[in-house]
Amino acid sequence: MALQPVLIAGQWRPAQSTGSFHAENPATGERLPEDYPTSAWADCDAALTAAAEAAVALRARPPGKIADFLTAYAAQIEAGATELVAMAHQETGLPATPRLATVELPRTTGQLRQAAAAAREGSWALPTIDAKINLRSVLEPLGPVLVFGPNNFPFAYNGVAGGDFAAAIAAGNPVMAKAHPSHPGTSRLLAEAAMAAVRETGLPAATVQMLYNIAPEDGLRLVADPRLGAVGFTGSRNGGLRLKAAADAAGKPIYLELSSLNPVVILPGALAERGPKLVEEFTTSCLMASGQFCTNPGLILLLAGEATETFINAVAERFAAAPVNPLLSAGVARGLRTSLATLRAAGAHVLTGGEPVNAPGSRFANTLLRVSAAAFLAAPAALQTEAFGNASLLVVARDAAELALVLEHLEGNLTGCIYSDTQGSDDARYQDLAPRLRCRVGRLLNDKMPTGVAVSPAMNHGGPYPATGHPGFTAVGIPASLRRFAMLACYDNVRPGRLPAALQDKNPNGKLWRLIDGSWTQGDVCA
């Protein structure tokens, strides 16, 4: 069977390939019909050259034209929603409704439109003017951005449609997308919609390019190439760190989302006050989409006591009784099995699950493990192995002091949560524990499971290593997410007519916030 073509320089063309692959339906295990290429370096080289040319052309486009593309692309996705949802359902096993059709696809188009609004208005770029000395600066595009999409969000994190894509484009950069091999057909449909929007709005043809797969060594070469501006990556820690080493050696910015256990502390007062409700909240959060969220609660921290034992027994019963839904791929199932073996070898005991399910597709029993805080403190690195999927580890501490020690041994995470009672009996413990957790997570929650990420300006979807490669940036939350893909450009005594519109004396749209002589204003520079 002929290989699907790749998108380079505005054309769908045969790949210069070194091999091929195909996707599978993880719900049934069946092979899906299309074959896709693993591109040779020649394809990467051609895409880089086209992207570098597009980057120069994009700098001459006003922000409104880039915003027009993003809104047109969102409309194209909505017009093709039926086909997109059907393809993504087939390739990922995720429910067509509500997950794909009514949750993830609208989130994807919504963040594209939010990025368009940010590009059009412009304040994201932090224009700063010191009028008295005629010194001005603003964030500007830094060049082609390579985006690696993950397997668990075929729309909202897709390399050719997701949050990194939207942020990079809104900041004025062309995007080279490396699709995830688990959903190549979905990525192809999205890229087709993107190209329709490129043609509709007249942007450079290579504003959007896509390769399906590349060899690991070409990935390392690609992230270090001098024609590239930056990299956005969401995926495994091992793969991301290899890319980071190559990018760092070449001085290239790379923004990584790697792994997170998202610790949840449940204090005794909360268990006494609403234990059954917490059983429901945790079980639902952990098993939703078979636990394949980067914000899945993979580590639950408890204090020893009768209420804790009641909670643990109830959760184990719920895990055992809950349906076993498919994982995203056979590779995810293998990875989950390997991670659970590491946890068990480090002292964790399986309360329920722990083995693959003998059923069609890629399925693994809902798994709950338990370990004492003392055992956790004896092997904190091994017991923080991410078990990506429908699994979670319970850590039971003797007292609050031991629980505090556990928090101090945590790696960086995207989120962390503390449940406490509403009458104040847990307040003293909270005041001691929260500062210890706060510095180890990007987003601190109270009385709320972490699953789900609001696409909101205040959202931080980032955190200390190994949650991400840099704790100062977010992958979700516009306008902040755009700033990852920009450089600070300073203009010293540049003539007025040569300045970017955002730095000229007159506010270009009357809505742009600028820091002028120390004060934020939407006004013009006073003579």
C-alpha cells in the first residue's frame, strides 16, 4: 500500500522515507488500513528550509492576518468535526462523545480563537517604551517552532493544532509539527484543515508543515538545527530529556512537559466530614480516560487511622468494580506494566489490579497500590515512577511530621492538592504542609481533584522539573503561553517610521497595553 504523503512547503508530497508504520485501534487491537512514512533527514531538511523562509515572510504580516488564520482554522476544524471525531475515536479508543466531540474539540477551537484574540490585541508582547531616552522593546517571533504532540490529546495537544501550535503561530512563528504515531490519520485531517486556512488567509505556504515520524537520531539533529527557533515537546521523560540535551548543546530553547504524579493530600478532617464523597471524586478522577491525563492523581498521601482504612478499602472496591477501558496503545500498556513492576520492587503492595486484562485491545486492570511513608522515604525516586494509566499509589504516614517529610522528598509536579475539612480542624496541618507542597507544584489546588486544565489566562500548566523543563513557563494559559516562543527585541534610537507598530508613539489599535515611562497605559506616547 502507498504511504501517505507529508506536508512540506505547502504541498502534500511523497516522503523521503526510511520505513513505514501504521496505527491500531486500541479498543479492538485491529490494524488500521493506512500506512505512514518515517521521514528521512531529507524531509526534515526541506521542511526547515521552507520554515526559515516562511519565518521571514511572517514577520512582515500584521498581527491581524495571523489572527485571521487562527480563527479560519478553528472554523475549518468545526466544519470537519464529524470526520475528525470519527478518526480520533478509531485511533485512540477515546469516547466520541462526550470526550472528543463535546469536550476536547471545542477546547481546541477555543484555544485557537483565544490565541487569535491575543495576537490581534498584542499586549502579550509586553511593549515597553522609555520615551525620554528613545529606548523601546517588545517580544517578537524567534523563528520556526518544532512541536512534538503527545498521544493522549489527539486534538487539544496535537502538534498541528494544539496549545503549543496555537501559541507559536500567535507569536508570529511558522510551525513544523511532528505528529504522534498513535493518531496519524487525525493529524493528517487537522493539517489539511490548517492548509485550507493558510490558503484562505494568504499566509506563507510553509506556515504549517507536518511530518508523521522521524528516526530518533534525526529528532536530535532537528532540535539542534540553526534554522530552528524553539521546540515544544509533550511526552515521555526519557525522550524529552534526550531532545533537551541536544537542544541545550546548541543553545536552542526547548519547552518540555515530561511527567507528573500530581500528589493529593487528604487530611483526617476531610475524611471524617465527607469520606464517601472523596472516594467518588478520587475514583472518578483517577480512572477517567483510563488515567491517561498529565494531571491524573497518581499519588495520594494520607495519615494513618480508621477513617483512612475505610477510605482505602472503599477505593479498592470501586477500582475492582469499575469498567476497564482501553489504553491509548499497546505501548502505553507495556509502559504501565513496567512502571508497576518498578513500584512493586521498591516496596509498594498491590491492593487490586496489577495485571493486563485478557480482552480485545490494549487494556490493563484498574490498579491501586499502597506503601507506608517510611518505605516511601527509603526509596523516594523509585516510588515516584510515573505509572501512566489507570493506576495510583497510596502513601500512608504515621503522623503529620512523617507526611511533611514525604512532601519534602517529592519531585516537581504539575499540580498538588490538599483536602481539608470545612470547619477548621485541619487548618494547623494545612498551614504546615501547604508551603512544603507549594514549591513542588505549578498549580496548588484545595478540595478539588487535579484532572482537567482550564484554558484560562491565569492557568499554569507547568511546574518544577521533571513536570516540565522550566518552572517559569506554562503550556496552557493565553497570553503567557505565547511568550515561550518569542525573543525580546530592543530598539535603541531607531527612527519612528522604522519601529514596529506596537512601539510607535501612537497606539496602533487603541487597546494595546504598553509600559510607557513606567506606567501601563493604552494611550499614546506624549510628546
